Amino acid sequence: MKIIVAGTGYVGLVHAAVCSEFGHEVIAYDNDEKKIEAFSSGDADRIVQYVNEPGLADIIRKVHGKHLFFSTTLADIIEGTDVIFLCLPTPPNMDGSTNLTYYDAALEDIAKHLRERNDLRRVVVVNKSTVPIGTASHLKSVLDRNKVENAGVASNPEFLAEGTAVPEARKPDRIIVGCNEDQDFILLQRVYSKFVHHVQTKYIETSPETAEAIKYVANTMLLTYISFWNGIGAKLGEKIPNIKIDDLRLGVTADKRISTWGSFVSNGAGGSCFGKDIASLIYQLRRVNVDTKMLEASFEVNENQKVYLVDRAINENGFQFNNKTIAVLGLAFKKNTNDMRDASSIKAIERLLGKGVSSIRAYDPLANEAARLEFNPSRNVLFEKIQYVDSARSAIEGSDALFISSDCEEFRGLSRTIEDTAVPPYLILDGRRMIPDFEILVKKGYTYLAVGSMVLEGAKVPTAGA
Ligand code: UDX
């Protein structure tokens, strides 16, 4: 098959690389020349500046020039194409609707080139990025308006999680294909035949609208599940003595029907998908007069989680943030990434600054540079109070309290660093329950306030609670 992948962000580049690894001829197209130049160089350091996924640069090095090619010019690559995957940015508007500006611009361009091709073989244009329900039919109308001959459309949503995108793309749980015509189903079966032969992948063919809806329902369900644990499970542990949240989680998820994933209570879920997709589904459902209270609650619980530990420190521990120096560990939205999109740390840091802290000493093993861009003082002058340091130890040194905002593995060993660098009753706000031996710290007089537990103040412990 000859495949064009239009858009070389995280979804497009991973898809292009893995499709070419499976033997298809793939041309990854993007109008950003710098990006295409970096990918074509095969230089891992340059590739990860744009898309940092374990294993991705290795595949690109291996297949580039054999099955995988890069281009910034549609006219050069359009002839003889069987499938075009659209992997374009679809950012949210303020009202939750989806901004299709980039998508539409690229689509018009592709339609124009498809109209002008000489080879009139069947081509199917596929939505891979998350787009509102009904976008495949919009895609078809743009192709028709441009008088593109012998072209079909499909919806084939992407479900990859960051950090594990390459192995998941090689062995996906499911491949969802929504088409209106049999010949287009057959083309996509040929694309995916090599993936599904070797693994237990569910291959589901349906209507384009159902395929589009599957992505939204999956992501909002995952976020709602996390919000259930944060809004109910964690609160039980925080309000009722002797509830041990970790045991609660183990007991509940021992039921095979209840997922372990998502049961880890946290200071909110972030990333490029969950917040955007739930806001979009709320918007889409409201337009067809469906009550969206349940999704709104799930969204609100998640947003509240990002800041409420600061308020708990004030209310439950009497801590005053004014003029204090706070160490913040974990800036990206989760471990093993430098992605700051919708990271909980953003709201937490804004709340800390709003409470008058004098400085923030911030550290993330991968995301310091990305955070520097996110917390640009031109957006909020208070961001000048953030200093970026190169270790957890140096963030904690000289600080008055610690806020752990993501689940980087290295934070699990923090108790020794805390003992070495901070004097009790130093306050530890743990948004991810990252300190397994917190009881030792509490016995030594430190104050431990975590998602899912009552505040544990050194002098008053230890009997029960966490
Ligand atoms: C998610 C979906 O998993 C993926 O299928 C979809 O295509 C894109 O969105 P991703 O954004 O990479 O993937 O992150 P994921 O690993 O799902 O985590 C999302 C957020 O939830 C993170 O902030 C994570 O730390 C948080 N989380 C996850 C919890 O708070 N508790 C958990 O138990 C699991």
C-alpha cells in the first residue's frame, strides 16, 4: 500500500513509523519544514525535540529511505496513493467545541491535489485525529465539492497513550474502522492486515459516526473513572478515620470487572486528550439536548483535584503559604514525558502563586524546559517567581514545603532526601501518593498530607488514618 500520513505530531509520526515498519510505503507529510528536516536527519536528539516517544527514533532510523519517506510537498507524493491518514491538530475552543481551522486548511489542500492527480485509483481519506461526530461526512462533502473522483472517507480513531505509544501502535487493543462503502473497508483491512495477524487485536468495522463516538466515549469514561476514585474513594480516605485508601483500591479492584488503571488517586488527570475530549462531548451532547450533568461533574472533580491540596494545607494544617518557598516536583502531566498540556502542575502552581508564595523551586526529570515555556512571565508576571532546578534535592533544599504533582518513579525514594534536607514539621503535599514509607517521616515529625488520606502531623501520629 502507498500511504500518506498528513501531520507529523505525536499521533501521525508514530502511526507513520509503525505502518512503514510493517512494510507499507509511507510518506509522512507536514508543512513544517524544520520538523520534516529533523525527522529526515534520523538524528534521535532532533526527533525527540518534536515527538519524544521511546523507541520511535529507532524505527525511523531503521526504515527511513526504505519504507518511510518525508515530504513537505503534496504535489510530489499524491500520485498512486491508496490511503491518506489525517493526523492534524484539533485544539479546543473556549466553549468546548473543536477548532477545525488546521484540519480544514489541510483538507482543502489535499482535496485540491487529489482532484489534480492523473492516477484515478481508489483512495480513502481517513480521520485519525480526534474529531467531532459527523466530521467524516464533512470530509466527504469537502472532497465532493472539490470534485475529487473515486475517493472514500473513513474514521479510524487513535487510542495511544503517551510514553507507550510505539508498543501500543504495534499491538493495539483494538482497531476501529468506520466507513460507508465496502471498498473502503477492504482498503483499510489491507493496511491493518499485518497488525492483526500476529496479535489479539479486536478489529471492529462500523459506521463513521460510531467510530468517532467510540473515541469520545472511551476517553470520557476513563476520565470519569479516575474522577470516581478522586471524588469518592479519595474523599472517604480523607474524611473518615481508619480508611486506608491503598487497601480500599486493592480490595475494590480485586474484582475482575473493575480496572486497576485509573484507580490511583491523584491531584487530577491531565494530558492532551481527557480534558479536551470531555469538553467536546459535553458540547456535542448539549447540541442534541442531552443532559450532561454526569460529564460536567466528572470534569469538575478533575479540575478541583488539581488545586485542592493547597486549600487542605491551609484548612487542615493551618499552613500559611504567604512568603513561603515551595518545592514543586513533577511538572509534566505524567511520568516519562515532557508534555505540559493540561498538566496538574499548572493549576497547582497558579494557586500557590495566588496564595502569595515568595518563590517556587520546580523540578521535573524531563520537563523543565517545556515548563519554562509554559510558565512564560509574559502570560503572568508571577511566573518570574519560579526557579527551575536540576534535582529533587535541590528543589527541596531551603524550601518551606513540598508539593509532589506527578508520578515520576524517582520520587518514590524521596523520604531519605527529605530527611537530609528539610527540618520537621516540614509539610509534604503528595498529589500522587509517591512516598510509600511516609509513616517513617511522620514518626520523625514531618507533616504528610496526601490525596486519599487525612493530614498526618508528626506530633499527633501514629494511630490510624492513612
Ligand atoms: C490518554 C488515554 O489513555 C489514551 O487512550 C488516549 O488516546 C489519549 O489520552 P495519555 O493522555 O497519554 O492517554 O495519558 P494516560 O496515561 O491515560 O494518563 C492520563 C492522566 O491520568 C495522567 O495525568 C495520569 O497521571 C492520570 N492518571 C492515570 C491518574 O490520575 N490515575 C490513574 O490511575 C491513571
